[in-house]
Amino acid sequence: MAVQVGVIGAGLMGSTHVRTLSASVPDAEVAAVSDAIRGSAERIAREAGVQTVSTDALELIHDPGIEAVVIASPASTHEQFVLACLEAGKPVLCEKPLAATPEAARHVLDAEVALGRRLVQVGFMRRFDPGYVDLRTRLHRREIGTPILVYSTHRNATVPAGFGTEMIIKDTVVHDVDTVRWLLGQELVKATALRTRSTSLAAPGVRDPQVVTFETEDGTLVNVEAFVNAQYGYDIRCEIVGESGALSLPRLEPVPMGFQERFASAYARELDAWVASIAGGDPAGASAWDGYAASTVCEAAWQAVSTGQTTDIALGKKPDLYTSNPLVAHS
């Protein structure tokens, strides 16, 4: 019988998940949609043939007919809703960020550790993209020897009004942070921001693009470029330079214009793996620890941008609950 899934949030990301679950994940059924704006929930519910609509996310979480929850509401709500899912003992796929601040993410992490079982998966979909999975497989085969440098590029054609400098770090660079941690199997320990000339197409006061250099535990340097008003498309690149060669993410031509097109297969694979994991075992993708780490790293990167100084990153000790699943995901 299909897993009965409730989706919280009917905006762009929530609607994408409802459509993907309905069209591409045969072992799941969207049983309810909740959004603070009832009309938004009703629109996607009609499109997907979902009968139950509400404006109360906590009611959805505690509905005995809902077996698992997808959270795609604003970041400020994530902590409350993920904690409610943990309290209810329900698996949850929470879109990034895990919570609005590192402190809130740590609160979620500690709650899951106290529970003693993993129920949280964070929506870092790149871990399920075929190109990234192949890149990681080849890297771990040591095809290029020990990595020395990583170049990760994230370009959007445009972003909505109000997408400021801090959001470029915490909503855009965060994907590159998780991807690099996963690819290399290492934590990032330092962040340095480079001041670039801003595009004339950025909103007043917004510094775009942003370039941040991270250092890993073993001294590998990671250069991340986030350019959110690149105009020509949604261009995602990654190159890893090793001691005996280099590996690159395949380039797509033509360049897609949006994330839904670029990562359509990744979202489907992510949701399919998450639903499959509900029957037994840990969630398939990024853990609460990964969500906490990404938030902490991006907070440090933002401090580096704000101060112009290199910032140290301190995550603390990884809880034992996550040590059996180090920076990996099922492909």
C-alpha cells in the first residue's frame, strides 16, 4: 500500500514536491496539503487530485492517516514542524534549510538524538542527481588521486525581489556546501569571502555575485561562486582537481532556465529513495547532522562576507547516531 504523505507548504517548492510525488513516486500518495494561504493549498490539491486541504500544519502532522511529512514551508517554520514530526514519530523530508539558524538546527538535531532514531532527511537533492552521483563514484574510485582543489558554481538567471546578499549565502551557497561535504567526505573548517564587483542588474545594495573559499579538514581548497542574476540560465558546474587528473560535472546544452528542469530527475530520485526508506532503515539522504553542518558553515560564510575576515567553523562532535552514516547517500 502506498505511503500516505502530507505536504506542508504549497509554494514553488511544495508544489514541485506534490507534482513529483504524484507523477513519479508510485509507492507514495499525497493524502493532504497544508498552507497558511488556503487558496494556494487548494490550487495544487485540485491539480494533483488531493482531497484533504488545511491551513493548520500541526493538524496535518498529527493526523493519524498521515504516515510521513514533507516540509516545504518558509524556513522560519521548519524547527517547529520538524520537532512536531519527531514528537509524532513520523519520517520527515524537510527542505533546506533544516532550520532558520544554526542554533535552531542544533535544537532539531538534539531532539532527534534524544529520540534515538533517525527520522529526518534534509532536501539536498543534488546528492541524487545522476551527474553528481557519478562524479562522487569516480572520485571515490581514486581516478584522480587525492583532491586538491574544488570549483563549485551556482548561477541563477534571476531571483525574486528581496533576495539579498545574505540569502545568496544561506539559500544558494548552502547547496554547494552540502554537495562538497558529501563529495569529499570532509567537513569545512574555514571560510574566506572575496569581494567582487557586483553586476549592474543586482538590486540596490545587493552584492552579486558572491565568491567564498572554504578549507577542508585536510587542507583542500573549495571555491564557490554564487551568481544569482546571471540572466542566461540556471547553470550548475563542479570541477574537482586531484593530484593525477580532474573530474567535472557534465555540462548541459542548452543551459536550463530553472532548477525544476535542471534537477527534475534528482527530485524524483530523492523522493523515491525517501519513501523507500520509510519501510525500514535510516533516511536515504542528508541527515539532521548534515542540515546542522550546512547551516553552521553558511553562518560562518556570512560572517566572512560581513567582516572581510577569515572565519573558523566549529561544528562540535558528531553524535554517534550519525557516525554510521558519514556524509553519504544512496545513489
